[in-house]
Amino acid sequence: MFIPLHDANALKYIKVQYVTIGLIVANVAVWLVTGLASTQAFSDAAVVGLGYIPAVVFDFADLEPGLVLVPEDATYITYAFLHGDFMHLASNMLFLWVFGDNVEDALGHFRFLVFYLLCAAAGALVHGLVQPDSEAPLIGASGAISGVVAAYFLLHPKVRVWVLVFFRIPLPLPAVIPLAFWIAQQFYMLLADGDSGVSWGAHVGGILAGAVLVLVLRRRGVPLFDRTIVTPKAVRHVEAGPVPAEAVPDPTPVPPRHWGR
């Protein structure tokens, strides 16, 4: 229902979202190598060798030695850099581009990378717990992206986000509206459509991990729920000179206020 296009949310601690950009470049590069520019046989081998297969990880099945590309535990991460087709890749990268920079800003570059990879691993784990004997490879960055969405939801629910509603109508909405709807949809679909080709379990696992990890990994002093506006570090305040006597304000103290967006 809601496709994110842009958010009016400036960076406060970092100048450039290097990790977000790097992750997008890495995902696109892997898709070009394993998808667009490869043969079907090479693509299938990459999916089987790098995808997350619950039955293999939980020892219900074994891969033929010639198909193994990385250790089983590494597939908790490697699966998140593979995508089935362009739309699969584009939708995940769009969410990462719109929401990833502000989550990276709140966590810092290194901690955001750790956050992203842990959310990917959590998505794979929950997918495996939901379908432990599945021999179908899980691929896609959706688990990690779900964690980013959950973190943004907790950090900036009041920020205006331009979204495309029903693929047609562009609207600026507070982030809480489209993101709450999207998060609720993932839990509902896990219960109602758990056996479909979409891994709702991976989405839910990423959401849960993102909601918990952002509480632990965010910078000290970064508020939740847009309770305050933090002045960007790049802005310097010049101290004013002495105030003339006639311009001294009323000394009556004014209670502090927290401004929302």
C-alpha cells in the first residue's frame, strides 16, 4: 500500500551515510554478478551455495560437497546479499536508501553495520524456526531491511515521509502511519500466509531484532520517538556580545519545552 520515496530528515551526527551507500553498492554488485550477468546455472549455484537453507543448517539435510560455497553458519549473512530479480532488489534498496541513513546517523557507521548484519541473521533464524525442515534457499535483504524500518519507527515516528499510496498517489505522511501499517502487515501475514513464497518469518525476525538493537546501539543521548531535535554538529553558534541594559529580558524563568517534528 505504501512505497517510501523520500523523508525530510536531515543527518545530525554524520556527513555522509557511507555504510548505507556501501551496502546498496554491495547488493547491486552481487546481483549483477549472480543474476543479470550470469548464466542460469551459475545463478542457481550461488543461490544454493550462499542462500540460507534451514534443513541444512538444522541438520535435516546435507548439501552435496560440490554445492557448498561457504560454511553453513555464514549463510545467516550471505543470503542477505542475494536477490531473485530486479524488483526484489529495487524494493529492498529503496527502503534502505530512504530509512538507512538516519538509522546509521543515530548509531554511527560501525554500529550500524553490526546492526544491519545482526538483523539479517535474526531474520534467517526466525525463518528457520518457522520452517526448520525447509530445503528451499532463503535469499534477500528483507530481514535486515525490516530491522532498519523498525529502528526508524522507534527513532523518528513524527518525521514526514513522502510515500506512494496504491502505486499512484504521492502523499507526505508522518512516518508512524505507513511504518506501523507495514510492520503490522508482516506479523499478520506470518500468521495468515506462513507457507507462501515470501518469508514473513524473516521480516518479523528482522523487526524484532531491529527494535531491540536500536535501544542498545544508538548513540548516547539520541532520543526515541522524536522527543527532541538535536542541533547538527556542523552548526556553530557565535557568542553574542554584552546585552545592553535596556534589552535584558524578563528574568522570570521559563519552563523548558521539548519540540517535536
